[in-house]
Amino acid sequence: MSKLSPDKLLLFEKVLILKSLAIFRESPETILSELAPLMQEEEFEKGAKLFSEGDIGDCMFVIYKGEVKIHKGSTTLAVLKEKEVFGELSLLDSETRSASATANTDCFLFKIDQEPFYELVETRPEVAKGFIKILCQRLRAQNEKAVAANR
Amino acid sequence: MKISRSLLRALNVRRDEWWLVQKLFLLQFFQGAGIAFFFTASFSRFLEHYPVSDLAYVFIISSILLWAAGFFYGKLEHRVSSSRLSVIITIVLAASMILFRAGAAYITDDWFFFVMLAWFNVLYLLNNLMFWGMASQLYDVRQSKRLFGVISAGDIPAKFIGYSVAVLIVAITGTANLLLVGFLCIGLSFPFLKKVLQAEKSTKGHHADSSKHGPVLNTIVKDFTANILIRRVAVLSLIVSACIVLINFGFYSEVKHAYKNDVEFARFIAFFLAIARLIALLIKILVTSRLLYWLGNRAALVITPLLLIILITALLLTNVLTYNTKMVLYIFGLSAIVVDVLNSAINSPVLLTLMQPLSTLERLRAHNIVKGIMDPFAYLFSGLFLLVFMKLKIFDLQTLSYVLLGLAVAWIMGIFRVHQQYLKTLIKTISSRYFSQEEFNLYDPAARELIEEKINTGTELEVLYILRTLGSRSGTESNRLIIHALHHPSVTVVSEALRLVSELHIKEAESWLSAIIENHPADIIRGEAIKVLAEIAFQDAIIVPLMQSPDALIRNSSIISILNHSQVSLNIEDAEKRIKEFLVSADPAEKKEALIMLCETGKGHFDNELVSLLNDPDPILRINAIKAMGYHPSQVCLEQLIKKIDDHEKDVIEALIIAREKSLPYLKSRILENKCPAKQKENLLHATGRIGGKAAHEILMALISELPGFEPYIIKVLHRCHFKSDKTNQPFVESLIRFQLINAATILHMQKKIVTQKEKYAVLSGALDLELQEIRETLLFLFSFIYDRDKISKIKAAIEINKKETNANAIELVDMTVKKEFANPFNAAFEFGDLEHRCDLLKSLFPKDIFPDINAILTDILSDTKTSYNIWTKSCSLYFTKKLNHKVEAPLIHKYLQSENPLLKETAVFAAAIN
């Protein structure tokens, strides 16, 4: 397993990892550098359950190495790969998980918990502003999709 | 075609724009030459047969033909694609040459000569509509300001060459065969048209949504009446065209008067036109864009009518003092040259620029109106004017001069009106993308009834929305509706209505409030009603007995109300005593209640009790005590409060904000303490800004110099608290602007160095982009201290959209709002476009080649002396120093080993490991 874990990553490198993710592509590094210290490194063996459907979501995950299967019972909804993110909305609210997540291979993930994120948002409004921007972009994209679908 | 940097600079064209600029230039060159040959042929043939005075009929025929052409153009514009329309127009130009050549061989009737000369105006119109239609779609407002002068300049050498060649070859070919040369020229323009149309395809086609619009004429009329900018530009264009037609007529009459021989006459005209075009070319290429850059639109436009007034006045004086035919001819010639040259070199491109803030469709319609409707009107007006005056035999040079003087004055007035509307349209264009609000009118009885009905029957949310809207206005009707909402069954609605009664001090609500205190089922509402009643009409008789109420909410409300509003000292003392009893009570709940009460009144003296509670073992009581101290900011309380900042930063800062001006000295001294962490400094600066007011502004301004590295943050705080500079501090604000502009230039030069290895240094380049964005934001904040804050906010919002068109509009607004010393370098630094060109424009701010290599850039960033860079930029520099083995002096790295920022400190440790 330890072969997956990188040498100790610098905060600087964690920022670069965040920046490489689709959801943070538009976020300035100055904001991501506030978020990077919250990234906890976690390793999971193949088959390990990350969370189950119905659990209260209180963190988001970034896949650094490996694959994660998102499933409802035995039905696979998606297999997420490196540089993909899941559970990001749980950073902002505490809804129950709509599906389960299991390590599809040995995985090295970064986990960001809701609680320290809230604390960060309280002291750094620009982080909240950055997240609001991301949500707005997603909402716009969804609206455009809906309009296109209705045409 | 390769082009040197210096030529691009001279033309004010950016490298990435050059390909299209040259194609447009050549397109206009060949079509312009073709039309010049047509004019020479038709004009000389006309003058060969008819006197100059018959030009009046040509003007009238021109107006009819131009209207017809404009009408058919408009029809076609809505039926075929823009590219097909351009091809059709070019074919019409070519076909006209051939058909009139054939006609010249067989038709000798009078009408043919008149129509042929009038047809020149149609060709000129069609070419204009097509060319400017394409150009206005290809370029945004900023580009058009720079480029319209250059691209349209193709027309001038074309005419220069056309007229010169015509003089030389006319003896061999005959006038009619000049039309064949014209046909050849139009044919040569086809390959360039094809290339331009390819480029146009990549931008949004303006005909794409044409089907959604109504009949052409209706739309044009609607635009003319509805859009003030279009109307004003159209009227101005009419005045300008009439001036040109009349002055040319006067000039040709004088020429004909001076030169009896037709050959001499034709040569003089051709020579005159060739010289005029040469001057126009030079002005257009070398002067127009710079003139606009330095003078702005309005002053540039005023030059022509002003010169016209001077020349016509000179003409009138010459006429009165000594009538000299030659002198009159020369002055008229000079006036014709001035108007002709400046109109094509400055007026036409600038007028088109002024229409750029309109939407693409409106812009095209405006252009159609100006060219397709106003030009014919100008011809009709001039033709009729000349005919009537000649028939009445009152036409002479003096009459014409007075008419021209009148038109020139109207011209200047028109410029001012157009410019005023241009500014409004520009602001509207930017703001309409963000704001849209409908308000109801309370003076309308129907609207009032509807609102009242809605308050009775609407949902809680609907009534709250109505109350919020009512709260933003005051007046009997609005107050009556707010009182009406006090009957609503929802506690939330009544609570909001009570808040508004208090805020708007609605005295008429008194009896309703008494009734609520007596009867309302919700204690919370009764408690609120006591406070509101006390505020609008305090009555000891009603409020004081409530102090004994067994209900805590009612009791507390009455205590607060007495402290705040009673004039009877015995009652006040009693209320104060009750609070003190609670503050020292053994029951923590009573202590908490008392602390909450203290947050609703600033009256009374509770220092000792509060200081004691500040150290209470119960953390909730401590926090409540901190908050209460904000409302009772005695020296003792503030001194104790600031001591608790490290343990309860957020609460203490909130309390200091509540204490307002009294806390400012404490805030300042804490900010300047060395042990105060950077993040806390920012929070305290923010708090100072939230307190606001003159004293806070003065402290923040002083801190800009005293707190290096925090300038951008303090400037942002000053902006948030609506700081406006005055005569005393404006020079300081201006020095900050200059400093930030130099910073922007520095970073652009760093970018220029990095751009060749962009992939390798992408992260560093991204960090510098962020620096540049921050500088831009800081500069806009600084501008808002001196100039119109609303306009600057709109500029900021438009720039943040990060689209070429909105950026161009914003930059244009900067140009018009901010003084040139700042606007020009700001625009150069932040306008979209070629980096090298932007650096060239900023060279006066920044010495060339100060960054010979990347090492120099990294050293500058890490030395952090002249400019304070972001943590991220410094971390990038540290990281790349190690990763890419750059040579940076060790002390520059080691100084960050003790940084309080974890990212910077960790990256410095990483970098120091090998350095």
C-alpha cells in the first residue's frame, strides 16, 4: 500500500493538485492555498468502504491515486479515477450520502472535513466567495443544459 | 506579409490584428479606387455638358436613389446572410461600371448624365454600408477606436491613385473608359472580400437572428424614435453631410468661376481631390487613433466644425474687406479640404466608434439610418435649398457662408449631445447586464388596493417582500400599509412591520401598538411593541408598570425602554438598579438576560460588573460580556476588551465595531503592535473600515504608509467604507496610483520574459496573472476615491466578466472617466491583446530589460522590497528556485524560514534545503 503514498507532499504541491481538479480550475491559487492545509492524506485498500448510502456526509474526497466505485447496492453508478472529486457538496451541507463509495483499487485520497472548512470560511470570506463562484458556475451550466434539453 | 514592430506601433495595430487589418485595408483600397474612377468619369462628363448650378438637381436625384438603395439594402440584409450580402453589393458595384459604360455608348439624353452622377452616391453608400457593417462586427469598441482609422484609410490612397491616374490616362482612354478601369478595381477586391468573410464567420453573424425582427422600415423608424443615441448620431450626421454637400457646391462654383476651360477645371478638381486624399491618408493612419487616445472622442470631433467656423469667418471678412476671386477660391478650397479630410479621417471613424456600445443589431441599424436615411436627407436638403435660393435669385457666396456658419454651430451642439448620450449608453450597456428591478407606484389607487389585498391574503413571504419594498420609501400611503400589516396573523410579518414602524418612526401606529401590548397572544411581539412604542411616543404611565411583569420578555422590554427613552430620573435609576442586580445575580440565566439587555441600550454605567463578567468561568457569559462592552465603550471597558483579543478575536472585533469611533485608537495601536499576527491585522483593518467615518478614514490612510505590505488590503478596506479623497489627500492617492501602475508594468515585463517558456513556468505565470488582477482591483479602488464611484464599480464588474466585448466597454469607460495620465497606462496594462504591444505602451513607466533572465524575476519577487507580492507568488518563486535550479541569493530564501504563513514557511524550508 505504501507504494501508493507519495513522498510527503508540500502544501504548495497540494495547491497544484487542487488546481488540477476540474471543480477548482477557475479558483485562484491564493484561495486554494487556504484550502490545501485542510487536505488529509488517507489510504484505502481495495474493497474498503469509504462511506455507505444514508451516512451523513461531512467531508469531500479527492482521488490522488487509484479508483473509487460509487454504487447503490450492487449497481455501479460510476467508477471515479485520479483527479476526480466526490462528496464536494458535503463540504457545504450535511445531507445523507445518496450512494455508497468503495475503493475499487488500492487508493490514496485527500479528505477535506466539513468542520475545519467551516472554520476556514468564517475567517477567510474569500474562500466562501470562491466556493459560491463554483456553485454559481455549476448552476449556470445546469440551467443551460436544462434549456438545451427543453428545446 | 511580415511587418516590423515599429510600423505596427506607428499604426497603433497589434500583431494579432494585423492579418485582418491589411485585408480590410486592401478591400477598401480596391473598391475605393473603383468608385473614384466612376466619380471622375461621371463628374467630368456631367460638367462637360451642364453648369454647376445643375448639381442641385443631381443632389435631389441622389437623395431619391439613396433612399431606394437604403431600402433595398435593408430588405436584403434581412433576407440573405451577411457574407452573401457583401458579395451581392460587390457584384452591384462591378455591374454598375459595366452598365454605365455600355449606356455611355448609346444614351445621350440629359437624364443619363444626371442619374450617372447621382449613382456615384449610391455606389459610395453601398460600399460604406457593406464595409462598416463588416468592420463593426469584427471589432469591439476599443479596437474600433484604434483600428477604424487605419482600415478605412484604404479608401484614401485608392481615391488618391484613382484621381491621379484619371488625370493622366483620361486623354488616352476618354472619360467613359475610366469605368472599365473601375470595373477592374472592383474585380481585384474580390479575393480580399473572401478572406474578410472567412474571418467574419468566426465571429457572431449579425444576421443570424434577423428573422425575429419586424419589417425593416418599421424597425428603423422604431430605432430612430426609441434609441436616443441613434437619433442624435443621425441628426449630427445629417448636419455634417449637408455641410459637406454645400461647401463642395460652393467650391465647385468658385472653381468653375475661376477656370473657364473644362480641361483645366477637370485637372484642378482631380489635383485638389488627390491632395486632399493624401493629407487625409496621413492624418488617418498616423494621427486619428492617437488623437482619440489623447483628446478623447468629443474634443476630436469638435476640431472640424471649429476649423470650419474659423475659415468661413475668414471668408466673410475677405468678402467684406476686399473681394478677391483667387483669395475666395483658396479659402473655399481650404475649407473644402479641411472638411473633406477631417470628415473622412476623424469624424466618420469616431462617429462609428460612438455607436459601438450599442448591441450588434442596433449598431448595424444605426449605421443604416445614418448612411441610408440621413445622407439622402442631406442631399435633399442641400438640393432644395440651392434650387429655392437660385430661383429666388438670393443665392450668393455670403448667403451660403451664413448657412454654413449656422450648420457648423449646430454641428458642435450635435457633438455635445451625442457625446452626452454616448456616455449614458455606455454605462447602461454595462449595467443592464446586472440590474433589473420593477417597482410599484403607490400614487396609483389601483396599485394601492392591490397591495392592501395582498397584505391581507398573501403568503408570509409575499407580505414580507411587500414590507421590504414599502420600507425603502416613506409617505402616508406607505405608512398606512405598514400599519395595516400589524394585523397580519404571522408573527414574522408583524415583527417586520414593527421594525419598520420603529425605523420610519410612524407615529400614527401608536394606538395600534398599545392594542398589541394589551392583546397580542405572542409575548415576543408584545415585548417588541413595548420597545417600538417607547421609541415613537414614550409614556411612563404605560411602560413603567410593565417593569413588574412576571413575564421576563415584557419586563426586560420595559427596562430597556425606560433606560432608553424615559425622562424621569427616578425611573431610570430604578431600571439601572434592576439590571445591576441581574448582572451580579447567582443565577447565570439572569446574568445572561442582563447582558442581552445591555446590548439594547447604551445608557447606564456598568463598567465594574462587565469587567468582572469578562473573567467569568462561564464562556457564554464571557462572550456576552464582550458583546455588551461594545455598547458600553468606556475607557475601562475598551482597555480590558483589547486585552482579550487573542482569546476571543472574533467577538472582541465585533464589540469594537459596535463601539464605533471610541474604539479607533485601540484598533490602531493594536494593528501597529509587532506581536499582532498578519491575519489579525487584516481583521482589525477590516473592522476599522466597518466603523467608517472621517476618523477611520484618516487612520487607514495613515496606516498605508505605516504598514508596508498591507497597502492593497487597506485600499480595499477604504473602498468598502466609501472613502473619498479631498484636496489634502488626493496627491497621496495619486502617488499610490502611479506606484500601482509601475507595479503593473513590472509584472507585464516579467510575463513578457516568461512567455517564451510559458509551459515550464505556467504556475509562476499564473501567479503573476493573479498579481496583475490584484493590482487592477487596487487601481480601480483608488480611482473610486477620486472619480465617480458608481462608474468605477461598473467598470470593475464588467472587467470581471472577462469577456472581450465587456472588457472593451469597461476600458472605454475608464478612458472617459479617469484622467489620461492614469487611464492610458491602465488601459495599456489591462486591455485584452498582445503582451509585447502592451509592454511597449508602458515603457515610459518601466525601464526596458530590467529582467534579463528568470533569476532576476525570482530575485525581485523574493526581495519583496519595492513591491509586496502575494504569499502564493513568493511560494512559487521559492519552489521554482529549487525545482529548476535557479540561482537566488540564500538570504532571500532564509528570510522566509520564520514566516508565520505555513505555505511560505514550508516552501522556504524546501528551497533552503539545497541553497
